[in-house]
Amino acid sequence: MRFTLFLSICLALSMIFTPVIPLHSKTEEKKSSSVSVKAEKEEEITLYRTEIKETVKLSVSDYLTGVVSAEISPLYSEEAIKAQAIAAHTYALYQQEKGVTLTDDYKKHQGYISPEEAKEKWGDKYDLYMQKITSCVDEVKEEIITYEGEIILPAFFALCSGKTENVKDIWGQELPYLVSVTSEGDKLSPDLVTEKKVTREEFENFAGITLSETPVFSLDCTEAGAVKALTIDSKEFDGDDVQKAFSLKSNNFSLTYSENNFIFTVYGYGHGVGMSQYGADFMARQGASYDEILKHYYTGVEIE
């Protein structure tokens, strides 16, 4: 009886003073370790800053924040801004895979501004806009766009005439995810149409010819409206060359001639290939999510 009582007391004491050791499987330990390593090593982007002529290394978060700040209006809907951030990330990786050093020149790669430059750009709205952009970037910075497992070239632009361009018509290469799609919201933009007047003399200087008294001209256009070629008095000019020569907002234009002046009526802003930023914002305001926006403008892609 006494021995049994003594044994019971010993067992009770052992339960009180034995430390509780949590049980972790080897799989859980490995998973925990890999997550911590990933968190410590955020991907870096190498960027050449053209104005100061220096190459800098930026975290993905900082780089995407700077690109989005430069490339899209902070007044746009959050889902449109997220779509832009994913496109910007994908573009950077696409170029890096090819061994290209990115620059902040938007005419060459994609734009980028530092926080200091953003403060100068936005003034007293800086805190409000930056908080919105960083929040969007943080939510999607791990996501990119792929087509059949490969990183895509996610071209984007400001505004089109209501239909995006097929990449083959603009840049000569065929990419199945960069084909023409509708972008109906763009037609509602107050900035859709701009005009540019060019004098007869200015055009002759560009063309290197003396025009007839009443010039005869025609336009060869893509299905979406971009001018592939302008023929005037039997001489042909590339549509892109005409756009650049007269600083037109896009190469989607019509042309009239009156009183010794050429009048260019220009539709949209940018090359028209890929995602329309204005169209993305319109879709977002209609309730579309960022992945729905991206899958609309980039045909057959996945968001990974």
C-alpha cells in the first residue's frame, strides 16, 4: 500500500517538472528555414540612372515603386496600379534574362523615379500617393506574367483608339500574347484625340522633296489604325518616321491638307502594343481585378 502511494507521488511529480517539447517534423523545419532565407534575400534589380550616369542596385520593392511612380497615374484605381506593377516586374526580369542592364529611360526601357524625384513631382500629395503605390506593389511584387511557362515581354502604353495593336504590325515580330484586343474604355478619355499642324515648308524639309501644288497622299494602316506608311506625291514614308519627325503622340493618325498646312489628327498616346494604362483603369473601375486586366491585354497568359 505504502509502495503504491509512493509510486503515484513520483509519477505526479515527474509530470509537473518535465518540460514540454514541441514536436516538429523535419519537413516543417526545412520549410521554416527556406522561408526565412527567402525573406532575407529579396531579389535585386540593377539599374543605370541616365542623369547621374551611375549604376545602382535596388530591391524589387524599391525598383517597382519607382517604376510605377514614373509610369502610371497615382489617381488610377488600385487594381490598375497592381497590374502595372506586375507588368513592370515581368519586363525587368525579361530584360535581365537576356543580359540587358535596365535604364530609367522610358524611351529605351521603362521609366523610374527615386523617392526624392517623386516628392518633387507630387508635392504635398507625396505621402498619400506613395502610400497607395507601395501598398499595391507590396501586394503583388512576387507575381509575374508567363506564357507557356516563359516570362513574357509585357509591353504597355498610355492610351489607344479603342483597339490595341498586333505586335507583328508594329515591331515585325510575332508573339502570341501580344495580339490586337479591344480597349473600349479608351474611347471615353478626354485626351483621346490631339491635333498637330505642320506647315508645307516643314513637311518638305522632312520629306526632302518639293510638293505639288495640291499634294496627293494616302495612308496604309493596320487593322487597329496605326499608320504603316504615308505615301505623298508618289513618295512613301514610314509611319513611325512621320510620328517621330513631328512629335505626334502616336502613329495612329489621319491627315488632311488645307491652306498650305497638313493637319494630323492623332488618336491615343504611345505605340499601342500590349496593355493600355487608361484601359486598365477603366476595367478596374468596372470591377475587374488586376489578373483579369492582365489576361485581357496579354492573350493566353498566366499570372504566377
